[in-house]
Amino acid sequence: MPRPGGVPLTPILFIIGSCFSLQFGAALATQLFPAIGSWGTTALRLGLAALVLLVVVRPKVHRFTRQQWLAVVAFGVVVGGMNGFFYASIDRIPLGTAVAIEFLGPLAVAALLSTRRTDLLWVVLALAGVSLFGFESFTGAVSLDLLGVTFALVAAVFWGLYVLASARVGRLVAGQDGLAVAMVVGALVVLPLGGPGAVAGVSDPRLLLLALGTALLASVLPYTLELSALRRLPRHVFGIMLSLEPVVALLAGVLLLGQGITPLRVTAAILVVVASAGVTLTARSRQEQEPQPVDESPGWDLPTPTHATVTGEMQALTEEELWAHEDGAERPE
């Protein structure tokens, strides 16, 4: 049923469900850290997601060109680094804090590549919000692990690169083939650090079941819900709804992990949410405000920065549509 303003309610609920599923999945992943470590959890989760995608998608890697392989491998390296450092950060600092810091990555990319210089003000606002965590730690109210904050900042850089890499793969590779292969690459990237933990997780039925639950909540379910929402919503509405993620992460940390909540943390999360929504609202969009299906060419300069998981605004182009967009390109047999 459409809402009075013309925005359908069902995809809005899909995005809200995706936010909660992702963050509650991240909270569940922390239960694996004591047994197999954050990097072992990352390797196991990416490995499981890669297996699922390979079975479902069945990528035609024999048709990949050199350019496609380079784009997919780069995307896989980014996926591995982003997930690995994010999990390493939430092993040391609260979930809500880590997500708020990580949001700086896509916000900075969106603002720096925007045609409006005023968009930099949104990044400044987000930085002001994140700085409240430092102020809280400086005053002694709450002590933040410096290494955990550093990991979150590195994850933010990778998330910014993720926005660009996923868009490139979406333009070059048909369907979800690029995503499936990139997940394999991502799992291999974190394997040197997470291999022993992943092996321990596979050999223990309880840990393996917990890892499967994490993969479901943090990968499969959010991906499905976001893809469905993207087909039904204007991109600016989609981006604004995803901006709620830091607040949801803060809530998940409180409810599932018993992490404390303070006025400064709430204020910081709100400032990051406002900054993210502001970047989305002021981004240069198409003139018409109709929903743009995910299998069409993007109408924005940058794709909407979706959740930092296996999800991403990967354009689900068919092979025919992909080659139709390539002027003068010969389709391989």
C-alpha cells in the first residue's frame, strides 16, 4: 500500500528490516570472536557467503576479459579488507561507535566527488559527530580502544573504495557474476589472518551453526531485502532510509551486547545520520522522481552506499544489456 506521500510502505519496511538484520547479525558475529577471533569470523562468513553465491549465481568466469578480472579482483580485495577491519574494530569498541566512524568513508566519497562543494559541510557535520566519541573518551567518561578506532577508520576507507569498486564491477560484469567471484577473492584475502580460526569454526558444529546464522542475518537477508527495495523506491528515499544504520547499530549493541548508551553517543549517531541523509538529499539525481529499478543504468554520479556486507548496488544487467551499453564492443562467444 502506498503511503500518502506516494512512497510505498512495503519497501520501506524492507530497508528497516535490512538495517536490523545486518546490525543484529554483526552483534551475533561477536559471539564467535572469543572462539575463532574477528578475522576467523570474517573468513568463515565470507567463505560461506561465497559458497552460496557460487552455487546460486554460477558465474561464467571463462567469459571474463582482462579488464573484468582486474575490476573483480580489486573489488574482492576491498570486500575482504572492509569486512575484516570492521569486525576487528567491533571486537574492541562498541558496535554503534564503529558503524558511525565507518560511515565517514562513503560520506567522504559522495561529498568529494559531488558537483556541489557545499556537500563537504555534511562530512564536517559527520566528523563533528564522530569527534564526540573522542571527547567522551578524553573526559574519562568512557574509554575507547585506540586500535579499535583505527580499525574502524581503515574500514571507513575500504567502504569508500567499496562504493567505487562495486559501481565499476556493476558496469563491467553482467548479473551478479562479479559479486560472486569478488566474495571468493575477499575470503582468500583474509584467509592468512583468519584461516586457523575459520578451520576451528568449521570443525565445531556449534560454531558453524552460529556462523551460518551470522551469514544469514548479515549477508543473505539484507541483500535480498535491499534488492527488493531498490526495485520499488526512488534512490534518494533508499539512501535516506539506510542512513538510519548508526542508530540501529547503537540499539543492537545495547540490546544484544549490553553495551552502554550515553547522551554523547546518541548525539553522535544522530549527527552522522543527519549528515548521511543530507548527502543523499543534495546529491545530483535524475529529474524525474520515479523509482529506478536496480537492473537499469544508475541515474546518479555515485551509487547509493549500501550496507557494508555482501550487499552493494551491483547493477543486475543481463549480458544483452551489458553489451548493448558497450559501443562497438564485440560479444565473446
